[in-house]
Amino acid sequence: MSCSFLDGEDGAPGVKLVLDRRAPMEEIQAAYERCLSLLDQSMEMLKVAVSPGTIATTAFGIVAREGLEAVVILAALLAGLRGPQQSQTRKGIAIGAWLALIATVVTFWLSRTLITSLIQYGEKLEAVVSILAVGVLLIVTNWVFHKYYWAGWNAKLRSLSKSAANVRSPRWEWLALLSVGFLTIYREGFETTLFLQSLLLEGNIQAVVMGGAAALLFIGSIGVLTFRYGVKLPYRKLLVVTGFLVVTIMITFVGSTVRLFQTVGWLPIHPIPHLHMPNWVGLWLGLYPSWEGILIPLASLAYVGGAWLLTRWRSVQNASEDSLPSPSSTQRRASV
């Protein structure tokens, strides 16, 4: 844009150049028209817009994914605490979970109040919140297919619940049990809060409310079937489906965040020559016709796919090592 205004490009002289050489009025007017047309193109390239349908789908996917994780982890914890002798333990974890829900609502209100007080920063504030939400998305999508996350996090919560049962002081036992239930829910609630705040900045409130409400209805139904009626649902398949939904959401959201960074001038814009994309591609997929707008979302997808392949390769390697006979067993066989 600056080149077109100063010296020009592609054989078309810029405004400054034609003024300096005192060109005829027709040539000066043509230079101004070229510059104004390029200005319109630049404004179009910097325009960030996401369709309400995409916003609602994104809100549903994130809330449903995080809520389903919380239900699955909580159900796994309570499954090992059956019987009347474990009723107080289950009660303590359940109270902690309800307290976490209240804390999530309070966190959402406080963060909304803080962001509203900083609204004068406009798109810069939206860009900062969006990059934090992208970080959460990358973490969540990295956990989608990783067995270590489930094993590690569940092991920590189970060890904490067992430690609580061994505490002699009833006060400390209840505090430990409350911590188990609280951490199970609030971890997911905090991530959801951060992401929804970014969506509220980027899209209209009605779309976020509709998507979030549909997700809460879905999670509520899963919770009632699980904890009230003891129904065993295909949790693994549900997690995989919602995981793939989150991956698609990640691509759209990363693309929109790249566009925001370009809008506030924190990221350069290198248009792809002769690439024209319809408006719906940006509205629904968050992809825009610049090298940054195409390559960065694809790089985030490659990161998640590469992390999944690395995890699969490590699991295959560990399985092959476990299948090999140990040296001690080989020596025993030789001696026999």
C-alpha cells in the first residue's frame, strides 16, 4: 500500500511520483484512484468477521468437550468409591464439584468485568485474549488423543482421594476430598471461561449463549444418565467425536486470531497473488488469502497431528519393549 502511494509498483506510478514530476491531471487522478482501490482491498483483507453459526458451533464444541471430560473423570473417580462405607468420601468429592461450578461462574463474571473495563483497547484486547484462548485450544487438542493425559491426571486425583481417606483428622480429610472434586471440575471450567470470553469479544452474544446452552443441555443429560441412573455410555467415542470437533474449531479460531494480529499491526500481511477466496471461507473456516492466514492455521493442525503421531510411535515402542523377555527371565530359562 505504501509503495503504491509513494513510487508505485508494477509499472503504475505512485501518487508522490506523479506529483513530483508534475504529471498531467489525468495521470494524477489515475494514481489516486489506484491508491484508493488498493486501500479498499486492504480494508477488506483486514476485516475480521465470523458467522454466528460458526460462533455457536465453536461455543458448543468447547463447552461440550470440557464438560464431557469433567463428567468422565468424575465418573472414573466415583467408580472406585462404591459401597456404603465410601458414602462420606463420595459426598465430599460431590460437594467439591459443586463448589467448582460456583467458582467457574464467579470466574466468568470477574473475567467479564475485567475485560469490559478494558474494552477501550478494542481489537488489541481481543487479540491478547484470543492468543490466550489459542494456547488453551492447542493444549486441549494435544490432550484429545493422548492416553498419558487421562492416565496421569486420573492417577493424581485418585492418589489425592486415597490420601484423604488415610488422613486422621476429619477436617483435613474433608478438605482433601473437596479439593479432589474441585480440581476435577474447575480445571475444565477455567479453560472454558477463558475461551468463551474470547468468543464474546469476537462474535455476538446470542450465538455464544445458544451454543453454550445447547452444550450444557447435552452435558446435563450425560451427567444425569451417568450419576443418577448409572448408565454406561460410550464415553471414549464421545470424546473422540468432540475431540475432532475441537480440532476443526482450532483451525478456524487460529485463522481468526491471525487476522486479528494483522489488523492491529502485530503480524505482517503477505497476500497470495491471484488467490481469491469467497467471504464464506473466512466467515466459517477463518482462512484468509495471505500466506500468514493460510500457513499458520495449517501449522497448528500439523502440530497437533505430529504430537499425536509422536505419542502413537512412543506407545508402539513401549509396547514392543514390554513384549521382549527380560534378561533375568532369559537367564532362568537358560539355567533350566
